[in-house]
Amino acid sequence: MKIRWHYPLALFINCPSPDALNLAGEFMHKGSAVRYGLPGDKPKSIQTPDKGEVFFSTVRAISFFIEDIKPASIQEAEFPQLLRLMVSVMNCVLRSIRNAGVVSTAKEINPLESEAEKLFRRWAVEVSDDGENWSRLHKEDPAKDFLWMLFPDDIGELESTLWPDIEESIQDDINPSPEQEFVVNCFEYLHQRNYRMAVVESVLCLDIVTSQFLNGYLASYKKIPPHRIKEFLRPQLGLSARISGLLDLCLHPDDIKKIEFNKVLATINWRNEIIHKSGHLPQSLPEANIREYISSVLQLVFLLSGERNQIETMPEMQGIGMELSKRTSAPFPNIRVVGKHKVIMEFNIFPIPADFPGPDKLEEIAQEAVKLLSKRDKRFKAEEHLYIRFYCFPKKLRAYWSKGVLTIKS
């Protein structure tokens, strides 16, 4: 069976004559004859003062042809094996173009075998028994074939629900937080399968966020003076010690159960191996394990950054709670800020000596909360961002206010 395909590679070719634009060759690879070429656009020429007439063309892909592939037919289950052979062939050519041709954009590839079908579509892989009649190796799907042809490999994904955050960041010129910047870097390296740098970026982010959280927690909840916090959290108290010891004393038990600390600590050890010893990850680590362990690190990053943000907004929320209690005679609420604008407010009302407040009183409390929060945050929208729970002591939910509407529980 014969196979042919085109690997996308954009090149600008210049040469002294049109004949020199016919770039092609052949070689033997693992017992199979391989032909390759760089088909270009119709040559063009220009006059130069020093070299006279020079010719140039643009190349958009390298074409490959393998004369004899075994077995005679290829099933979908054998796609990964075929992909390995094709990648081996392509890397021979790409490596030579890069080094001998001094073309930095020609890079060896190492795709995931699980992406074989997608890559076969993009490369327009075809097979033939006689070299005359060709058919696509993958199942015909015009929509997918068009999309792979239209879009580049490095196409990103954007959740439309995040567009308001993007607009806000642009309009208010907001600098990204450490978890935003480093986590995006980490995702980029994961996409590139550069696991060494993904580990470094994820642990560096965790180091920064952990320090921010512990500084805020010790100052706000324990009222420890800044100079003592600085002395306590000195560099000699490393990240592993902070993670394995201090967080158990600072986080809620329910939050601790969500984190796989053994994986977090292992990832920190990998980072230390990379930075301080070998410069590489330990040998023979499965990709799935690396991704899973990095995911555990990022889960802890998001948890700690949320707690850090809560600590930072706590004085302001306490002021709002006191003012709201003063205006409405309601008990002091528990207020939690989620993300940039969302607010969860809880009232635990002791119904003695009076009965539990009626709907009009609860609506009054909600509207006063809206006024205070709107004054604090110009982008606050009560229908989207405010959720209030009204409990009857000790913790029986009697009513809630959500999306601008008060609901009384039966």
C-alpha cells in the first residue's frame, strides 16, 4: 500500500534560477522508499543591483510519499502506529531543513497519538493500492475537513461567558493576578507538552499565592504584626513546609479534603529537581500523571487565591455589614465575595422576642444591601451578582433573594 500527505510549513524560497525552485528528494526509511518535495507557487523574479535577476516562490507545505506500507490495509486502531512512522519520516526532513538549511521555523514534531485522526485530516493523508486511485485514510467528513484546513493547529478556545471580564480588563487597564498570568503560561506549556516548564510555572504560581494567603491570614485573623510575620515566613521556611504544615492550620477542613496534597508535594519536588539539580523531570514519568499532578497544584492555587481575595475584601465587607445592620436593624451578616463582583450574604435571624421578619422587611434588607454594594462597585449588578440567604436560628433556610426576586420557603 502507498501513502501520501502534505505537512503544513510556510517557507519563502529565493534562488538564482527557476530550475533551482524544484526542491525534492528521496531516501530510505526503515525499509521503505520515501519521496518528499516542497511544491511552491509559480516562480516570480525581480532585478537586484548586486545579483541581477533572482527568483523566488512561496511554499506552504512539504509533500511526502511512501512507496510500500505494511499491512496492505490500515484500520482505525492502527492509526497510532502509522502516525509514529509518519512522524519519524517528517522529523528526518524537518531536522535537516532546520539545521542544514538554517530555517528556525522548521521544528521537529511530537504529536499525541490520540490526535491521529485530526492530524490525518489536516495533512490530507491518502492511500492507494496502485498509485493511481487514491482515497482518504480517515472517514469522509466535509465539515471537519474544512475546519482543519481553515484553522491553524494552535487555535485557542474562548468561553463567551468570560467576555465581560475581558472587556473590564481592557477598559479598566487591570493587571493580571499571579494566578491568571502564571496559570495561562502553564496551560500554554501543557498545550505544547513542555511539562518541565509547566511544572515550574505552576509551582512558582503556588509559591506566590501561598505567601500572599499566609501573610493575609496571619495579619487579619491572628492579628500578628508585620515584622513577626516576615520573621516567621522567611525563605528558610520552604514551600513544602508551608504546604504540608501551615495550611492545615489555616484552611477549613472541608477545603483541605478537596486537595490531594501528596500530588502537590510531589510536583514541588519535581520543580526542585528541575531548578536545583538535573534541569529535567525525573525519567519515565507518564504524561497523564504529570498532567494530573499539575492539575492538583492549580486546584490549590485557585483555592488559596479565593481565600486571599476574601481576606483582602474582609474589612470593606465588615463595614458594609455594620452599615446594613444599622440601617435595617438586621443581625450582622456573613458576607463572602466570589470572584470580582459576586456577593453571597447570609443572615442568621433569632426570632425572639419578635417573629421572623415578613417579606416586606426581608425585601427592605435586600434593597439596602443593593444600595451599599452598588456604591462600592460600579460594575455591580444586583440581578447577576447578589445572592442572599435568610436563616432562622440555628440554620433553617426561610427565604432567599436571587436574580432580583425574594422567595419565601414554605
